[in-house]
Amino acid sequence: MARRFIAQYGPGERIEDEVFLIRSKDLRSTTQGGLYIHAVLTDKTGQLVARLWQATEAMFAEMPEGGFMRFKGRLENYKGNLQFIIEGIMAAEAGSFEVADFLPVTKNNIDRMWSRTVEILRGIKHPDLAALVSEFLADEELMRRFRKAPAATVMHHAYIGGLLEHTLNLLEVALRVMPFYPKLSLDLVLTGLFLHDIGKSKELSYETSFAYTDDGQLLGHIVQAAMWIDKKADAAAARTGKPFPEQMRWVVQHIVLSHHGQYEFGSPKLPAVPEAVVVHYLDNLDAKTHAFISEIENDRDTAARWTNYNQALQSRVYKPDVCGVRKTPANDSTKSR
Amino acid sequence: MARRFIAQYGPGERIEDEVFLIRSKDLRSTTQGGLYIHAVLTDKTGQLVARLWQATEAMFAEMPEGGFMRFKGRLENYKGNLQFIIEGIMAAEAGSFEVADFLPVTKNNIDRMWSRTVEILRGIKHPDLAALVSEFLADEELMRRFRKAPAATVMHHAYIGGLLEHTLNLLEVALRVMPFYPKLSLDLVLTGLFLHDIGKSKELSYETSFAYTDDGQLLGHIVQAAMWIDKKADAAAARTGKPFPEQMRWVVQHIVLSHHGQYEFGSPKLPAVPEAVVVHYLDNLDAKTHAFISEIENDRDTAARWTNYNQALQSRVYKPDVCGVRKTPANDSTKSR
Amino acid sequence: MARRFIAQYGPGERIEDEVFLIRSKDLRSTTQGGLYIHAVLTDKTGQLVARLWQATEAMFAEMPEGGFMRFKGRLENYKGNLQFIIEGIMAAEAGSFEVADFLPVTKNNIDRMWSRTVEILRGIKHPDLAALVSEFLADEELMRRFRKAPAATVMHHAYIGGLLEHTLNLLEVALRVMPFYPKLSLDLVLTGLFLHDIGKSKELSYETSFAYTDDGQLLGHIVQAAMWIDKKADAAAARTGKPFPEQMRWVVQHIVLSHHGQYEFGSPKLPAVPEAVVVHYLDNLDAKTHAFISEIENDRDTAARWTNYNQALQSRVYKPDVCGVRKTPANDSTKSR
Amino acid sequence: MARRFIAQYGPGERIEDEVFLIRSKDLRSTTQGGLYIHAVLTDKTGQLVARLWQATEAMFAEMPEGGFMRFKGRLENYKGNLQFIIEGIMAAEAGSFEVADFLPVTKNNIDRMWSRTVEILRGIKHPDLAALVSEFLADEELMRRFRKAPAATVMHHAYIGGLLEHTLNLLEVALRVMPFYPKLSLDLVLTGLFLHDIGKSKELSYETSFAYTDDGQLLGHIVQAAMWIDKKADAAAARTGKPFPEQMRWVVQHIVLSHHGQYEFGSPKLPAVPEAVVVHYLDNLDAKTHAFISEIENDRDTAARWTNYNQALQSRVYKPDVCGVRKTPANDSTKSR
Amino acid sequence: MARRFIAQYGPGERIEDEVFLIRSKDLRSTTQGGLYIHAVLTDKTGQLVARLWQATEAMFAEMPEGGFMRFKGRLENYKGNLQFIIEGIMAAEAGSFEVADFLPVTKNNIDRMWSRTVEILRGIKHPDLAALVSEFLADEELMRRFRKAPAATVMHHAYIGGLLEHTLNLLEVALRVMPFYPKLSLDLVLTGLFLHDIGKSKELSYETSFAYTDDGQLLGHIVQAAMWIDKKADAAAARTGKPFPEQMRWVVQHIVLSHHGQYEFGSPKLPAVPEAVVVHYLDNLDAKTHAFISEIENDRDTAARWTNYNQALQSRVYKPDVCGVRKTPANDSTKSR
Amino acid sequence: MARRFIAQYGPGERIEDEVFLIRSKDLRSTTQGGLYIHAVLTDKTGQLVARLWQATEAMFAEMPEGGFMRFKGRLENYKGNLQFIIEGIMAAEAGSFEVADFLPVTKNNIDRMWSRTVEILRGIKHPDLAALVSEFLADEELMRRFRKAPAATVMHHAYIGGLLEHTLNLLEVALRVMPFYPKLSLDLVLTGLFLHDIGKSKELSYETSFAYTDDGQLLGHIVQAAMWIDKKADAAAARTGKPFPEQMRWVVQHIVLSHHGQYEFGSPKLPAVPEAVVVHYLDNLDAKTHAFISEIENDRDTAARWTNYNQALQSRVYKPDVCGVRKTPANDSTKSR
């Protein structure tokens, strides 16, 4: 049976049996001395403040913070917001629900995005780059993670499939832009864009929430990707029986290492080949415009013309749609092609 | 009669009557006690070391540094380089030569670039933006300068027509890129790109060399452009009889003011609308890739795989053409369409 | 009837009918399940925590946050602070109260400060600068705002009339200082000081609170002022029939554009003429000393010898009056002349 | 007999016996194999390129670089510049010439400036500050150096008496400015200004050229001054029999330590009392305007409207005297009072 | 009788008469309208939330915030934490308790650390440095404070005796390291390490909590130390009858002044002698490794593998003990010798 | 036959047949119109200005810049310097001379340093770290380069064997220092120090001069080392049949990646484990003290007490040996053990 999401409930309704992700829990005492549990429950559409009266410490221990549970209860209106009064809890067995229902997910179709990505990458003509990219495409476990990973924990494309969506958009843009830079290699730019954030497949975990893995924090996704390129280039050479050209290997690694464009953003090298410049600026173009749109759409104060100050963007964002282009609710980037 | 350029001369030839721009001059004494003039003469294809033996102080005074003169003499080989032995000098009357022969100039056709630019800008649909752009297009004196100005004194597009070439390339790129950002206004981006560097039409003088004008240095091209937008918006309102929307005016000015993206590069404001982000990154993409290619092509040490360190690019540039794409000599960006 | 201000009330008193500005409001439930409204009411002398028991949602909706209302009730002592128990509320019709009573206002006389400002500016002898300044003085709407605007939203002179007070103090100081710099132009410094922050007349709104306007945030007051100078110089030329000298226009605009002295503070240009240096440092001298004094006077912890760390001042401020000069309560800068 | 200065000589003249400071010397060989000495001679009005033909190594060794010598010879014109052909050299005995003739010196009268400085400082009313200042004034050796020291090696007031001139100008300015800041202590500001750069009396040597001393470089003038204040405050206490108030001592030291206003300019503390803010900004006002004027006056290219880029000022300086105030040749700041 | 510490109490126990340091206190009203005091009591082993029901304003006034008092009452379990219900309060007379029981204190033996410190310093062979160090060692009041002071208010060695522990560890390390740098002076390094943070003896107060003194904030410990060296060198000269060598004095002061290694950390000079480099890096090595260990050990979330982001360390700290070396509970650095 | 070095020759001597490295060459014409070659010849002890009169273009082409040649001729005194008049040139066959004679080389014995390094590394007890280190030690080609590589192109240890000398000194220091940090792992620190700069074995070429390789510039030595660790850990696992622990791998890589300590020095991550802090500071201690000593010893102006400003050290260096410890000419760090 299809899940009903938090965003679809209203006050006065009952929930007989539904799984929620427990973001946080708190055991509190009433003024009369009794205990109650205050919890925040979420799915991918929003969050719900919940209370369980006449609680015990055992009940509290049973609820896994950051994990899943089944709930029963009723929805009330509390100071203008929805409040969930829990009447019963039960374990939620793995397999009995979809983890994907609890994390935000791309609005685009992952399979269609993936087909198009592969199609573009299959168009790479330079034999060495084609061989290198093939090694990555053939790594099923890595590609599985690549298709699901978010592009960031916050900021831009912070949802399941976000890394793929970001990467594909860049590939599409590069196909159109590069004819205007005939002295640069389209193949090298496509390879660089495909691999620039691939380390995030491992840097970010996305099982129940978006977080950095240990190696993500100790090494970072750009060094991670450089190491993978090393091994995939070796594997390509082994497969084709033809050594992978040294300069080509270094340049591809360099493009990935330098794509943050500044030392303080974690790039150990600054762009030294023109194609690295392209990867750096197109990546920023896509990431920053998505971050701006995301700031505008997520701003809760609909009366305000400015969002709050955003540290990463170094600015508040001006929200008025002065040209009247943002009327359409969704941004389905596959549809527009 | 068509001019013969420095790059076309060889040792042993004579020059009977040709105009050169005098980059520098020096009055020196020989070991025998006589005087001679050592000068560097240029046209847009290169420079020539010249000597005038048995010189007098009067001759020296007659030669305008940074100005033009007619020369007669012979070409010799001196330590592997061409040397011009001057045998006679004469004033070069204005009008008797083409100033454009002495400054580097775009390899593309200015008229064709201009037609295409106007064509793209005529495609702007939003009535207010179309009206504003029309005011600029109707300013013949400004457009005349816009078509001739370089985009910079050094670094990128530092040649006659460079500003137009840079602007047109950005407009073409935006036409292809913007469909992938449906929540942003193409019209606003096109307007922003057209106007982002238009202040350079006045900031840079290009009569006999590329230099900053006084107001260019005191105010800068981005504030200059903001002031023009103010006046052109007033003019558009006067012409159409419809007040120019305040928010639209501010947003267009903001895009221009913020397009350098960082305070230390002279932007008094950082991008606060998504379209400003697009203008900022596309501008950098075009300017920096041209600067990289220019570094590679102008590097004199053909044996070296790296250029010298470039302060503005914060890097040395790696020159090997690892993908074999830079074989074609010229980058005619109009041809490629 | 003269208003009685918050600072003049004590516990045990009644308020029969008085207007307050509602800074914030909150609908809360009691432990018995009833509703009450918790609000913060202000006027220019302070703020008052208020409670309205037995509230309804309708009453809550009726109270305009950031707006005005008439109140009736009694004052109690609650944990050492005054608390206002609201017994009745009524709409406050515009015109029935003075908005100025609700915003902090300069302690000096605005009319007297304005007369003195005009007197000093009328002393400018250079004909072009005098003509330019006259155009500004003749702009009644702008001068009306100039006289009322604060000089900042926080930090220094953050009160009605603050911009005028700050500007006048700078003019007075310049009159005394400039004789020690005979190679610099007093007229240019006076003009620069008059115009340096004039953009704040538009950048800051001060109707019911101090905030940045949209154009204030998108363009900033320094670019705004540069644009006004452009138009006023044109107007002066039209009026006098004599073209406004280009260099003079640029230099005045440059002084305004560069007066923040550093790129990261929003100046697109750094001072390049000596008079710009004077405007920059005198402005800082006045703004920063006022900010320091303000930090000391507003610090609530009278036992502490240091204020809290102030991000903008990059320091905590040391409060002891080691020389015994801060005994006098107020700083009436007009009286001291 | 009064010295004749370099600036007063012309080509064709003879010098029979004159002392010069030898800035640099070089032993070179002619194309014929002989030796000659190339030297640069200076006095406070300029420098002179000199040649001594038929030189020997002994002659070369005899000439003290950075020291003085007597010269005989003739003046010629060489490529438009004056050249001195040395015909004889002799030792220059100390006492037989004025060292002050060889270093640039203030255009103002040192004694008159000193009297006025003392007069102002004697006006300090606060007994502790007056006692502290008296200790400094009573240190004859230190005051002797204070009167002669330059305020810097380059940049501003880089001449004998420059430190005194800079300090006095600040005191005069403070007397006029402080009435507009009635909550601040004039006495504390005067004391701070007097002592802020006093460490330069020791940091800079000025016997034959302006240079940093070893302790100047290892400790810096601001820490040096803080240590002197410590000792002078002890001495004042010993003399008056009254302990010097601790807070007062710290605050005076703090004003000196923080007067550079930024860590990267060598201030270990940032201003934390309002009077420190005054000292910081007035110091910069005086130093920077002098540096700007000095850049303009020393610029050799009279045809150019801009000076070269000055690293310390972070700008080129715009030279046109748009208000027509710099007609008078000299800046005698004592005369103008 | 030995004190029983907070860490040793459990729920259900009674406290008949014990002194606590009152970190904070608050007078609150119950829902019934009565008053109660909420306080936080501490000793060096932890803190205790306390409540005193049926309180009066007089009782509240009697309790000194930041001071000591005797308490009687019972311990309860409140939401998993210990809560102290106060039944009686009494003044705590000075002398009737040990202040040291209320501040964290080094785990090492202060006397033993001091003996070893003196022993190492007595090994300095250079007569001038030995004389200077002797003057410091002979200053009993200063040495008394030196032995008790913490090395910082937070971050590293933030406990009684921490400055001594940090200094001794550095001396021990230097003894082992310096043989590998034979061209550097061990004596100078030992002197520099002994004095580098000695100003903290005065900069930090540690009577009832760790805080900066007024002079600590106005001057800083590094300038403070430089001034002491000045006076102690004078005293050494007076005692020995031999002038203290100027260069030696400056170099020792320079090492102290430059030991923070960067201007923005408050060093007015950067290291200019090799021994200053050694002092700077060894100091950082010791301080930073202690800070890292401290972050790991104080992190409350035992389930997490990363600490929170630490601004001063510019990083989160990775906690897993991958080499299995942190099994031993305490870090008794004297024991390991 | 043993080579005689440049430093051992004097004027008047003859050179019958000696190999030199040709640093630069120049074909010039005499005033009589003939040609001569001006060249700079070097070996590891210094350089020699040379002239070959009656030269031809063929001779000039024959001389390999950056390569070796045999020379014959006589030594003269020219303006106080030695000048070599070339009388004959001949090809220098590879194998007929020692390349090592032409590059500066460590004063210590490479074999002895290597034995000691291996000895220390064999002392690593942790089995995984020992296995990883063994893989590196077993890579003969890499270890051969490791033993010969300089530690930098300029600055510190810029000589053959410099990387080994720097690494060994760090290992020795760590052995002595780590007992004072018992909560940190000595094994991890030793491993980190061994590997921290190992990438320089490949980043720097040292065949005829010290330069960066292409991959050195595109990737950098720290990413290079991280990639090697990845492969060596795989190899260790394959050899031992036991998977290499993931956390251990990441931590070792992290220590190498973060050892520059700041983003702007090319570290993509900042230290997040205590052992990384140790490696960072010990590395700096050794590198910077060597750089300071090197500045002092290489300063040519023996009269000056300060070296020139050194950009990398951000300071001039004070040269006086105030403690009298630098009398011994050489710094044989192996001898001192």
C-alpha cells in the first residue's frame, strides 16, 4: 500500500500504522511529575512534532534515534502547527518500508538520467579517455552509489540522485558550450565533469540521512577520485594491453584535484590547463544557481523579499521574480530536453 | 596601397617609405663619441629594433615616442634578429595611414559579429528589458566605441574588437546554456551579459595603445555602466511613456555591479539574484579560457612544457596538447557557427 | 497631550490609553489549557513585556506585529522587572500619534543642525563645487529624508537625525583640520563629506524601524550617491549654462566611491586623491568613536569593566573612565560650539 | 663658507673642493683594458653620477661607501644629464662639514616646532598624564633624538625633523578636533599622540642615511615605546612620591601598542578605548595625506596624470590639481598658523 | 577532614555541610506563584544543579555569584541527572576551605615539576642568559604565580599548574631535540621557552575562575614579558656589575615577541633568529597536541567518531584510537621520565 | 683521477681538460664586429664566467645549455673575479664524469644515513604500519630515488641526499620527543614522517639541476604519496593475506595530506588527528631552522647584520651569533649522534 506522507495529513486525522524516521527524541517530566516523550518524526516531505504521554524510560529506550519505528495516534492543532499524539509504538522491520520515502529525492527519473549520461559518455572519441571512462562505467557497485548519492549534504542537489542530476546537467551544458571553445577538448571536459565529484559517491553516506563518511572527512572526495583514476587507468591499460599515457592520466587527475578552484576550498592545486578552467566554472555555475533557487524556494517567510544571510553564498538572496519566469512549480530538467 | 607588415619583411630588403609606431627611443653615444638613435618600431604584427647612425639631438627631438613617423632604410641580420638601419625620417600625416594597422585586432569580422549581436539582443522578449537594450543600441557613439574597444589591456581579448568578441561569445553560450536553467530568465541574462563590460568602452582608450582613461581609473567600468543604465532607463521611460519598473532597474544594475563576484576585484556588491551568478561564472569561463590559450600561444620558449608563472591566473600553464585539439592555427569563433 | 514614555512608568501605575509599537507577539497556552498573549511593546525610551490573559485567536490576529495599537492595563513588578497586564486593546489610527515617539532620535535639535550644515556648505567657494552642492540642497524631498535618516541600522548614530548629526560633525571637524593641510582643497573635502553617506537617505528606511531598502541592498549607498552626483552635475550644468568639468565630476564621485577605504567594505575603488584620504579617515574617526561610546553606554552589565566582544569593532571595549571625562550624561554636540 | 648644493650646479662649471656623501661606487674596466671608478655622489638636494678615469684599486679602496669625501673636478653634460669628471679626491675630516647637508631635512624650523610642541604638552591638565609627559620631556638625550628623527625611512616625513613635524601637526589637529568629542579625554589623546611614534627616535638611525636599527627590527618602535612608558611611569612615581595609577599606565601603553590599528601592521592589540581610536585615525590621516602629496611632488614624469602604483598606498595617485590649491611651492605648516 | 567531591556523590545521599563555588544563580517563580532559587554549584570535579524551594529575595541576595558558600541538603535523581535540593545555606569563611578544590588542577605534582624546571634552568651555561634567568627565579611573587597559573583559559593546559606543566614539557623536549641542531644555542632556546608565556602569570587570573586581567587584555602577555625582561636585565646588570649585552637583550625579547609566529595571533614581530623558530614550533607542538587530546577526552558523545568542529583548531577531531595507544586513563608526564 | 673543483682554482692557472655543466651561454659580438661566446660554467662548488674569443655559430650550437662539455683554457683575474678564457672545447661522453660532481650534495654520508633510517623504521612495532613501511622499503627503484632526491628546489635541504637527511633528522627527533606525548602513537608518527615528503622522490627531478616534474606540478607530492600509500597498502594486504585496516589506511593518508597545515600551502585537509599535528610541526621545525641557517650562511654581504628579506620566511634574518655557537664550519648531523 502506498505510503501517505506527512505533507498530506491535516488536524483531526488518525494514523493507524505508519513508519517514521525518528530525527530526535527527548524524555521530559510534566509539572505533575509524570514523564512524557517529545520527539520529532520525519519523512521526505516534512517533519512532525510528536508527544507520547504517560511514557516510561523503557519506551524511551526502545525508540531508535536516527532509526525507524511504526506509530499509531491522532493529529491535533497546536498553536497553528500540527501535533501528533502518539498512542502506540511498534518496531519497524527492515524491508517493510522504503528507506527512500524518508530522504528527499530528485524530481527527475533516475533511470532516464542515467541512460542519457551513459549516452553522452559513450560519445567520447579519444580512445584513452574512452577507455578510462569505460572502466568507471563498468564498476557496477560504484555506479550504483553514483546514481543514488546526493551532490552535497546541504546547499545544492542535497537529495537522492542529486549527484547524477548535477553531473548530467553539466554534461548537457558542456555539449552546447564547447563548440564555442574549439581549441579545447570536449572529450577532456566531459571526462573531467563526469569524474569531478564522483568521490562523493563514497564521501557521502545516504542510508538514513546525508552525512560525511570517515574517509570522506579524512581524505575528501577530490583526493579519493584522484586515487580511483589511478587504479582505473591501470585497469584500462591491463584490459587494452596498451599503457595509459602518463600525461593524460596526470591531466585528468589534475582537473579533478583543481576543480574547487581555490586552496581554501580544498583544492591542493589550482587549474593549470584550460579544460580545468571550464570544469571549475561550469561546476560553480550549476551548483550556485541551484543553491540560489533552493534558498528562494525553501525560505519560509513568504512576506519577506530577502532570504536570511547565507554564509556559503556570502549574501542574502533577493526573491522577487522580476521577469516572471518562476511560475512553474517544478524544475524537471529532463523534460526540457 | 596595402601596407606591408613587419612580420612580412626579411633581411636584405629595403623599406622605401613606411609608417611605424614608435614604442621607445633612446639617444646614445658610440665609443667614438658620435651619437646614434636606438628605437623600437612596431605595428600590429610585431616589432623591429632600429638604429639611426650619425644622429643629432634635433632628429631625436623630432621623433614622437608613442606616435607615428615615416621611415626609409634597410634591413639587416643582427645576431639572428632583424635590424632596421634607418636612412631617413619624415612626419606621418594623420589620415595617410590606418591607426588600426598598429594595434592588434580581432581575427573575426567586426561587422558580422555586430550583426549577430544585434540579432540576439533583438530576441529579448521582456518589454522593459527590450526597451532598455534598445536605448543602448540606439546610442551610436557608444556602440561605435563598443565595437572597437578591447576587453582588457592585457590578459584576454586585448585587441581591437575584443570586447565585442567576448560579449558575443557570451551571448551565444547563454542561448545554449539557459534552457537547462528554466527557472532563470534568459532575457535578464542576455541583458546582463550585454551590459556587464560595456563600461570598458569608456574605461579603456585604444587610440594608439590600450590604456585606462582617467574616469576608468577613478570610477571603474562597473560603476560607469550602472550610471549609464540609470540614464538609459530614464530615457526608455521617456520614450515609451511608461515608467521603468524600479525593481527591474535595480536588478540589472546589481547584475553589472556584482559581476566580478568578489569585493577585492572591485565589485561593491556580491551576486544576490540567480541571474547575477550566471553572468559572473560565464564571464569568467570565457575570459579565463581565453587567457589560458593566450598564455600558451604567446609563450616564446617552445621547448618548455610550462609557461612562466602568471600572477593573474595564479599558476603556470601546462602547454602540452594532450588530446591533440589545438592543431588549427586560428580561433575564428564566428566561423564555427 | 504629551505622551508619557515607558521609561517614566513605575510598578503599580495604570495606563488608561496609550499607543505602543508592537515589536513581537506570541500566542501561548497556560498549564490549565487556556490561551494568553505574550507581547513586547516599545517606544523610543525602552520596552515593556506585556501579557494579555484569557486571550482568543481573534485578539491575537488583531495585533499588528511591527505596527501600532492602543493599550489599557496595569503595571506590575515581575522578578524585578516591570510587567504590563493588558486589560484592553484598540486600533491606533494613523495621525493620532507621533511615529517619531517610537524610534530613537538624536538628542540634538535637527533644525539647528540643518541651519549650521547649510551655513557651512554655503561657504564653499569653488564655483563648480558650489553649484553641485546647491543642486543637492535644492532637492527638497531628498533633503527632507537626509535630515531624518539614521547613519546606520546599528553601530553608530542609529537614530532619527543621525545621518545629519554625523555629517555636520564631520563638516565642523574638517573646518578646523584642513588649515593644517594647505595643499589640499577644503572645498573638495566639504563636498565629499556632505555627499559621502547621502545615499543612506535612500538606502535606509526609517518609517517604523531601521532597515535596508531593496535598492539599498542591491546597489548600496555609495553607488547610489555616485549616480545622484552624475545627475546633479548635469542639472547644475543645465542651470548655469556652463558644462560641469569632467575631472571635477569624476573626482567627487571617486571620493564617495572610495570612502570605505577597503574593497571588502564595499568600496569599488581605493582612495587615489589626497582629499579622498581625508574623507575616509575623518569618517572613520567620527563613526568609530561614536560606536565605542555607544558600546560603553549601552552595556547592561554595570559591574563589568569590559563590554562583550563586538564583531564590527574587532574588540571588546574597556569601559573605565580613567581620566574622569565622561561624567556628563549627554553629548550635545551643538551646544559645545 | 656656505656649501653650494648639487641642485645649484650646471654643466661647464668646476668644483674645486666640495664634500659629497658616496652612495655607491664601482670599479670598472674600459674597453681598452684600463680601470675607472663609477660613483654616485649625493647631498640633500639630489645626486650626481661621477667618473674617475685612470683609476687604481688603491683609489677605489680609499673611497668609503656610505661615507664622506672631498672632491675636485669638472661638470659635463652626458645624454642630457649632468656628469661629474673627478680629477682629485681627499679625505673629509669630521667637523669640516655639516652632516645635515646630506640628508633631507624638514622645511620647517625645528626649534620653533619644538617650542610649540612643549607648549601644547604643558597644557595637559590631568596630573598623572602631565607627570608622565614631563618625564619624557626631561630626558634630554631622548628629546634630542626625537627632534631630529625622521618619521619613516620612506613614505611620509622621511627627513630630519620629520617625526617632530608629524607629531606636532597631530597635536595641533587634536586641539581643534577634540572639542567635538566631549566624552573623550583631550589629555589622553595628546599624551597618546606625543608617544605613539616616539620609539622611532631609537628605531631609526639617521646619521648618514635613514635605516632601521637592530633593536628597531627585532622589537619595533611600538613595543620600544611601551617599555619606555613603563620606566617613565616608575620614574614619575618616584619623583612625585605618588604611585602611578595602574589603569592609566595600561591605557597609555595600550594606545601606543594599538595605534597601527591592524595586527598585520604590527599592532599586538587592537584599539579597545575610544582615545586609541582617535590616535589611530588622526595618525593615518596625517601620514597618508603627506604620503599622497609626496608621491605627487616626487613623481618625475610631469606629463603623466597618474603616478606609478604605490604598494603601500595600494593605488596609483591622481595628480591633477582639480581645485587649483597646490600652486604654492612649499608646505610650511608652521607659517600657516 | 578531606572534602568529598561532586563526582563522588550519588542519588539518595545527603550533604550535611559542604562548600561549593556558585557559578550562577537565578530567582524564579513557581506556577503557584512562590519563589525558588535555581543555582549551579561546582567544584573541580564537576557541577551540580541545585534548587532551593520556598526562597526569599534575601536568601537570593545572600548567595555570592562567583563566590563560595556552605550548603546542606539531599541529592535526587532528576531526568537521569543528579539534582541537589538545598535545605540550608551558610557563609563560608575564607580559610575554612581550599580554593584549589574548586578549580581544575594539573594531575602532576607541582613541587616536583618546579624542582625539575629549576634544575634544567640551572643548567644554562651562557653567563648572561644564566644571570637573566636567575633574576626571574629570584622573583618569589612572580614564581609563585608562575607555578599556579593555567596556560590558557580554555583550549590547552587550562588548569592550575598548567603553565608550569606546559613550560616544563617544552624544556624537556628541547633538551632532547637541540642536539640535532648543533648550530643553534640550547641556552637561548631554554631561556626563550621559560619566558615565552611567563606573561600569563599576570595576564590570567585564577583566583576563582580563569579570566583575563585588565592589563592582560590591554597589553597582552607577550608585551608584558618583554617589559619584564627589560627590567630583569637591568637588575642582572646591577647585581653583576656588568652591563647586560644589548644584542642579547633584544634577541631574548624578540623570541618572546615573535613566538606566536603570525601577526594575527598578536605577535608584533615575526621570527628573525633561528632560535625563535624553534620556540614557536615547539610551543605549538605541545599546545596543539594537548588541545587535540583534550577535545577527544572531553567529548561527551561517546558514540560519535568525530568531535564537534573546533574553531581554534579549524577542524573536527577524529577520535578512534587506531593504534591502540590511549588505553591508559591519565597522562602523567612526570611519571614517564 | 679526482676532479679538481671550481672552488679550488685560482688566477694564473691552466685547465687542460675538465668537464663543466653549462648553466647558460650567449653569442655576442665585439665592438670590432667579431663574435665571442659568453658562458657560465658550474660544478657543485660554484660557478665560473667564461669567454671564448673568435667564436663561430657552429661552436655556439655545439655547446649544450644545461648539459656537459670538456674545456681547456686559462684562468684570469677580471675585476676581482676569476674569468676562464676558453681555448678549446670537446664533447663530454656520459660515463666519463660524475654527474654528482655538478650538483650540491649533502655533507653527510648517504649510506650511513640510509642504514640508520632503515634501523629506525624496522623498530615500528604496530604490525599494519610495519607491513606498510616494509612495502615502501622493498620498492628499490623508489628508495633509490628517495636516497638521492633533494628536499626542495631552494629554501632547505636543496641538495642531493637532502630529502633523506631531512627525513632522518625528523625520525631521530621524534624518537626523543614522543616519550613526552604518551597518548600518541610513536609508530604512527614515524610512519607519517617517513612518508610525508616521499612524493618529492618523484616530484623533483635532480638529474642535472633541481626542478619540478610535470606530475609534480600537476598533482603535487602530497597527493602522489597518498596514491602510493593506497597501492602499497593493497600490496601489503596481498602479501600478508590480511586486509589492511581501512581506518589505518585513511589516517596515514590523512597525515600526509594534511602535513602542510594550511590550505594555501596545498594541503587539501587540515590535521584532524593528534599525530598529524606532530608531523606538521616537527616538519616545519626542521625545514625552517635549516632555511634560516642556510640564509645566514649563504648571505654574501659579510658586513651586514641582516640578510635580505626572504619572501618564504616572511622576514629578514638577523645574523649575529649572539651566543657564540656557530663557530664550527659544518653541520654534520650524523657525527653528532
